[in-house]
Amino acid sequence: MATTKPPLTLLIAAPRGFCAGVDRAIRIVELALERYGAPVYVRHEIVHNKYVVDGLKARGAVFVPELDQVPDGVPVVFSAHGVPKAVPAKAAARGLNYLDATCPLVSKVHRQAERLIEQGRHILFIGHAGHPEVIGTFGQVPEGRMTLIETAEDAETVAPADPDTLAFLTQTTLSVDDTAEIIAVLKRRFPTIRAPKSEDICYATSNRQAAVKDIAGRCDAVLVIGAPNSSNSVRLVEVARREGARSMLVGRGADVDFDWLEGVRTLGITAGASAPEVLVREVVARIAERFDVHEEPVEGVEERMVFKLPAGLEAA
């Protein structure tokens, strides 16, 4: 006798998944493989997603943690998160053919940091210690000219030598709400602190967090598809929880915990900016093995951002 599956409504957030910077970075590796042939080396994961990285490995990309592990005479790509200035300088000194896949919105923060240092300012950088984007941004300026601020508590206790020559910048993949709280503290404590001309948190991060806020109040739980080392994906879990929905991060369909879904009648699904849509469909298919799934359409902001490829690859 056939067992009736329990009903489950899915609210799939929009927008979700790949952003323009991730699309561009992956395309750079693909085009480099087409143009130069395998192997093409990549310093660090091109984006934080195992499915994407494994797919590129299968085509001949070789991922290494440091430039020292790249042999002479092969192309190397720098990841979307950006690298310290010393890395391309070292690559040039070795005569390596390198391609920079840094997201243009991260590069914008790098240029802002350089200009602020030229103006004699000390930068308070809001971000997460150890994240590749933070390491790359700190590597744009002389040592000692930038201080990391991770929390509102850090903002309350930081004691700069000259409070009148401060500026702040932020990592592009932070929690919009947490960052606003930190900035409010900095502006209260240091009224003359210089802010960026436009928000550094990228459009994709902001849009995906807003999309989760839109659906979380209507959901019993929210699944976020992404990697544990993906800052923007982890932030989506936090956003859902703040909105009152329990939330879990999953890498792909096999990671779905059916015990965790017990009692859930409406489930939200979203994907971090480095998770492809194929993984969303894989998760939905996995859930449909146990539930009678009904997808309810969700409207969201339409993203039309496209970034140019590096010179030399455009015609590949």
C-alpha cells in the first residue's frame, strides 16, 4: 500500500545563487582552460563552493593555497575574493601569466583603501578575521594603517591614535544589520570618521538577505544552500534565524536532514552567491522524495549586473 507523503510548501527566495562577480570568476577559469589548455592553476578556491571547485578540477584546474605551489610556465588565476598586492607582484617577478578574477566590487574597496591611505587616514575595516577578502584588502595598504573591527564591541573599544583622521570600509559579504550597528557605534564615537561614498556591502549580499527576510516570516524553517566558508551564505542563515525561522546550511541535496524537517509545513530555500542553481534543484528533488512538494512563486529584485572579463579573455 502506497504511503502518502506529507504536504510541504516551498518558498524559494528570489534573488538567490550566483552573483555577477562569481559568474565572472568562474568564466575566467573556464576561458583560461579553453585558451591555454590544462592545467590552469588557481590560487585559493575561485569561489567558496565545493561543487563549483570540483567541476573545474575535473576540467583541469588545479587549486593551490599559495603562489609558491604554482610551477613556472603555467597560467594562474587569482580568486574572486581578491589578493594582497604582493601576490601579483611576485607573480610578475616570476614571469607568470596571471589572470585576476577579483570581483570588481572588491577591487573598488581596494582602490578606496589606497586613496584613504594617500589622504593620511587610518582605516577601520569592518570584516571577519581570516576571510580571504579581508586578507586581500589589508594587503593593499602598508602594515599598521588599517584596524579590523569584527563586532559592535570592537567598535566600542577601539582606541585609534588620532580619532580625527579615521575612515571606515567594509567587507562586501557582511550582515547588513550587524554592519549598520557597528557603523552607528563608530559614527557616535568618532563624529568626523569618513564613510565610503557608497555602501561597500555588495548588491548581491544585500539583495539575498532582503529576500530571506521577505520569506522567513512565512516559513517554519529555511534551508540555505552554500558552503560553511562562504561568508554570505552563513549570513543568510543568521538572517533567517533573526526573522524567527530556524535555519540550516546545506551543501547539496544529500545533506538534507529529514529529521530536522519534521513538523515543517512551509520551508524557505535560498542559495548563497557562490551556489549554482543546479544545487537548488537538487535540494528540491531530494526533499520531494519524502514530501508532496508545492513550490509557491516568490517575486524579488531582478539583478542585471554584468562585469567585463579581463582584457585578453573577452575574445576567447
